[in-house]
Amino acid sequence: MQELGRFRVLDEKPVNLDGFSVADADLGLVAMHSPHDPSPSLVVDGDVVTELDGKPADAFDVIDEFIARYGIDLTVADEAMALDDAVLARMAVDVNVPRAEVVRLIGGTTPAKLARVLALMSPVEMQMAMAKMRARRTPSNQAHVTNQLDDPLLIAADAAAAVAYGFREVETTVPVLGDAASNAVALLIGSQVGTPGALAQCSIEEALELRLGLRGLTSYAETISIYGTEQVFVDGDDTPFSKAVLTSAYASRGLKMRVTSGGGAEVLMGAAERCSILYLESRCVSLARALGSQGVQNGGVDGVGVVASVPDGMKELLAENLMVMMRDLESCAGNDNLISESDIRRSAHTLPVLLAGADFVFSGFGSIPRYDNAFALSNFNSDDMDDFLVLQRDWGADGGLRTVSPQHLASVRRRAATAVQAVYRDLGLADYDDERVEQVVAANGSRDLPAGHPKMVAEAAASIEARQLTVFDVVASLHRTGYPEEAESIMRLTRERLGGDQLQTSAIFDDQFRVLSKITDPNDYAGPGTGYVPGDVRRAEIDAIRQQRSTAELTADQAEHQNHILVSDVEPARQGSDPREVCIGLSPAWGRSVWLSLCGLTVGEVLRQISAGLEEEGCVPRLVRVRSTIDVGLIGLTAARLSGSGIGIGLQGKGTALIHRRDLAPLANLELFSVAPLLTPQMYRELGKNAARHAKGMAPVPIFTGGTDESISARYHARAVALVALERRACEPGEPPVTVEVRRA
Amino acid sequence: MNTRREILTVANAVDGKLGLTHLRMDPAVLAQQAVVAEDGGNPQLAENFLRAAELATMDDEDVMNLYEALRPHRSTGAELEALRVSLERRGAARCAELVRQAADAYTRRGLLR
């Protein structure tokens, strides 16, 4: 078959690098509902669950067992399980039903019941419910901080950058397991530079991660993975009982923790038991609650590509976050895995969460370049930072981040890198020279750094392990080497942790070490005009992106071309009689306060080209200043009516131009150059020629601009508005037109 | 309670006066946080804090060993029973009960060593 041009282009689009699966319930490749999902049921004998979602107790797997023992509030179970799915779904969405009431009832639901409730909701209803159901009032954000070299200076510099941008949790991991202790120490130091109080974690194998935590080198953990089927759970080398010990072990040392689940993992492992992704994730969330975990990371973690490959996939991911919130747990809302090669799809995944708000909008925004992400590429990465900051501003939505000036960024990166350099020297871990520090400060990522000695990090990490260094060794070293503020911040963090307030649901420390959590900062959304609204200071942070410009800034370049021509009044404009005369109507600010058009030509050059075009066709230009209007159509019509030929040209300072005729309506011009930024000298000359042809009664020659792929509106309208404001200021309503003369200065 | 936290100063770190035991939570603090969690409507989180209060009295290796023992196919039924008894004896009743429940479930689901 003949190749169609449209498909040739479509086939090259990034979205077509993504994989899309035909839904297949037998493989668990189905988002919201599988015919094999169990029907909700709960039978209780005394205070013992004897049947859960269609399964009798003697057939419980370890997940059922744990949920049945700990996960369901039996005092409300009868009431909750008897409610219609739609009633529960409406209660979750309805702003008039308090959050606490929804939480109370959902506490009595089984995994299958909650999955059915969620499956009834539209994405917008889910967002409404999220606004109400998330636990913490103030949204926050978490960053990935890793690099391919495990370079500790770079980890520290990037951690300091991350907290400068506003991240309140930073997470590292390793490409090489043996480097873990070094990464943890570097992250701990960097995360307290400039802005104190952020929590830090090093995600590695469960037992090793716990050991780092027990020594105070990390302050939270979240990669305590749980799964929705027993087979996958056990393949992951854990059971709910061992996870319960881990959960408590972290709490026993004042370490915040949450579990990680996230749909698609069971499908990837080939053990989904023919159930839907949503149902299996509902089991995970029920289990998380049963374990006593304060929160869950899900909704776009490792299995995200699987989920996004099936119909309703993105909706299912949003439902995962909402289920966590409805079970009154902290939602660390995924987005930490690149969902698509398409910028449109990956934005579509993140935007609903940003707008609705979550305890953490990302469970790992890649604060480093894509290639440096040792987890997987995040859905947003360091080169998306400006986009994210602009999205916050566009929607007035708080995603937890703020603009950082280059000066501040350089300063905290240098401080973090030198602090790690000093501590590693002081503790005899490694000796990085000053040149390395400067390279790290400037680097976008590890590809900007020489590789260095391949064993240097591993040896530093081995030394940390061999000597079993603790957070106190790091604090002492920072103090000894001249970093008392960072030493104090890390000690403060360690001390505050022992108070235990940060173990409660959805807790973060702000930069004053105040705990914001479900307890201290509860979500009070109850409809329009309630709930979280950024305060004035925060609002200013969201608004003040580095790219915004005042009108004065946008017109500053006008002054550079001031008086390159001299415009002088000749006489009040009179009606011309020469049939070869074409009047050029100049706008009020033209050559008075506007000197440079949007395409970068001076107003003088634009006029020279138009006049030359007229003259080449044998016509005579006359210049008329139209003072009473800034509308280019009326300017052109006024010029046409004064013109001997009846043809006039309207010209604004910013370069918009048209040809008009005296007998036409103001908006019915003959030819219009509306896209001023794309015009060239040749086009203005052609415009002059065509005006002359009209004057002579000849047919004009069409001027093709060739079209554009540029977003003219986005690129130029801020500047256009600033120039129009100058025109408006120069406008003199009621004043008649004046014939003027223009000379080169 | 306060003195336990107040000892955590930079000066004491520099003087080498701080060690792993200083990183353990005070069981009384965890018990108090359990009350807060329970009052906040999350009895499971409260239960976790109470289990944690028991672990807070153990040294790091004992905590690690308890975790390892409960991973799949690590322990025999007899080993879990011995672990349960030892936990019971040292006053870690909740952890002991968790081990008992795990032993039952592991027997039924074939997850013992």
C-alpha cells in the first residue's frame, strides 16, 4: 500500500516507541477489573476473620493471613461492607462528607471491596477525592540523588541542590552495591547544606539498608517492597511477618519508613494469579496498613510500563495513590519512573497528582540527569526542572519546589562538595583534590567528570563499613573540619528523630525542624475555599520563576535603537491627489518609543524596505502618523483614505503591517502580516510592491511565508504585550493624523 | 526522656561519648507515639510502635537476627518456637506473638526451612 504522509510522520513520534498490550486477564494484564478478581466478602467469628474476599481461613496465603489478623477494623466492617460500592465512592468524592468519616468506613473494607469502590470513579472524581483524602495538608516532594560514578562529592553537591530546590526527602542508591555506605554518608552531609531538615535514605537490599539506618547514616526508608501475591512476595525474599519486623525495626531507631508496592510488579514476575492490577494493589495497600507502615510509595514505580501499556492504565495508577490516602496512609505518589518516551504522556501521568496534591508529588523526582539515575529514569528529571516550576506557576499548584538562582546553586554545591572532601580526608576515606571540587560544582552530571580512580569510592565505602562509622563520626568530623552548621544540623536531625513525632503519618521536617504530619498539619479540605492554599511567601516562590520579565525588562532593548531615525512633523495630514501616492500609516509609538520590531529589524529598516517596494513599482510613499488609534487596521484605513491612490499601509512599531483600501471596512484589509516575529526584510519589500500593484489596479503577487512550527504566541506574546503597552501610552485619542518626515540619524 | 535526647550534642560526638545505643528510641517515647497513633485512628501504626518499643531495648544484631529468622525458608518450626520463647522471656510479648503467628502461617504455606 502507498505510504501515507501522515503515518510517516506519526510513526516517528516518540509515543510509538512505547509498548501497548492487548488486555489479557489471564496474565493479569488488565487495569481496573478482571473477571477473576474475587467478589468482596468478609465473615467474622467473634474477633476472628474466617473468610476474606471469598477465601476461607484455611486457604489464606500469608498476605490474606496478615490482612485478616491486622488490617481490617472489625468494629465498622459490617457497616462498611454492607454499603453499596457507589455510596462509598460518592462519599469519597463528596466535599460535604468529612475525611474522617471516609477513613473510618474504609478501615472496615476488604481489599476487593476497596478496589471495586475505586473502579467506579472517573479520573476527575479521583482527583477530587485526593484533594480531600491526602493526609498532610501541605504537599511535598522527594528527589532521587544518584550518579553513575557514585562520586561522593557529586552526590553531596546534588543533594544540596535538591534541598535548595525544596525537596524534603532525598533518596540515593548505588549502581555498585559495595559503594552504598559512601553514598549514604555523602547524601547525609549534602542534604543538610544550606537548607536543613530534609530526610535522607539509601535504597539497597533490605538487611543492608537497615544496617545503615541502625547506625544513623540514613533517616528514612521506603524501598521495603511488598507485593500483591504470595509467590512474588516470597520471591522477593520476605513475608508480611518479616516485613512487620522491618517496619518496627526502623521505628525502634527513630527512622521514618514507608513500604513500596505499585501495580505491574506481579505481572512482570508472571504471578498475577489472573487478577487485575488494581485488585492486587489494593491487597498491597491493605497489607501496608496492616503492617503498621505509616505510608506507601506506589502509583508509578517499577512496574509502571506494564500498567501504562493497558487500557485505563494511567487511571489505575492514580487510583493506587487514592487507595493509600483512603486508608489514611502517607501517599508518596510515584512518578519516579519514566512512564513513556512521549513528553505528552509523561506529563499526563504527573499532572493529575500535581493538581490534586499528594503528601509527596513524586516518590523520586530525578534531580540529576537521566543517565545518572541509578534507580530508573524518573518521570521528570533535572532537565525538566524548569518545566515543573512553570507548571506549578501555571496552575497555582504547589508541587513543593522553588526557583534557585545560579549563585545560590553554585554556593551550596561548593559547600557540600568541600564538606565531603574535608570529611573523607579527615576520616581517612579518600583524598579528592580541589580541582575535583570545582569540576563537581560546575558539572551537570557524572559525564562532565573524569572517571577518577575506579576503586576510590569502593575503598571509602569499605572503610566506613570496616570501622562501622556512625552518624556521630560524621558529625564529629564535620565539626573538626570547619563545618559546624552542617554538624549541628545532622545532630539536630538525629536528636529530633528520637522524639518520634516524625514517625507519625506523612511526617516531614521543615527547615526549622518543625514536624508537618497528619497530626500536626492535617488536611482540612472540605470544598472550595478550604484546605491548603500557598501562603504569600510560598506563592511568591511559585510565581517568581527565573524566566519572568517585567514590561520594562521586555522593552529594555528598545533603548539601544533609540533615535536611529528622526521623525519630524510636516503638517496636518491632508487628502492626497497623486494616483501613484500610497500613504504609510505609522502607529503612535512608532519611532517615538518603539524602535525595534518583533522580528529584530529596526523600525527604520522596516520602513525602508516597504518604501523601496513601493518605489520599485513606481509608486510614491507618503508617511502619516496616526495618533488616535493603535489598531493597525484603522491605521491602515486612515492612511488609505488620505492616500491619493486610495491604497494605504498600516504599520505598528512591533512590525505588524497590512494593506488597506479606502472603501473597505476596518477589519476587511487586503493583505495582512499578522505574525510580526517571523517577517523578513524581503517580505516587507514584497508588501510594499503589492500595495503599489493594488494602487495601479494590478493583481498582487501572493506572499508565502512558508508557515512555522514555532509557538508564536508562547514565544512572543509577553513581548508583544509590552510593546502594545508602549503604543497605548503614546496614543492621543481625538488627535488628527499628521504628515511626517523620517530621516536617518 | 529529655536527658536521653539532650546528650545528643555535637560536643559529645566530638568527644567520642556517643555510640549506637544512643540511636535507639526510648520505649516510653514509642509508647507515647502509639497513643497518638491510636487516638489518630490508626491502631495498626500504634501496634507497630509498640513492637518497636520492644525492639528498642535490643541491640542491633538481635534485631537483625529476628528479621532474618522470619524471612522465608530461613527457620525450622523448632527454631521459630525457640525464638518465640526467648522473646517472651525478655519481655518482647508482641514480637513473640508475631513469631508464633508466622510459625503457624509458614507451616501451612510451606515457608519453613
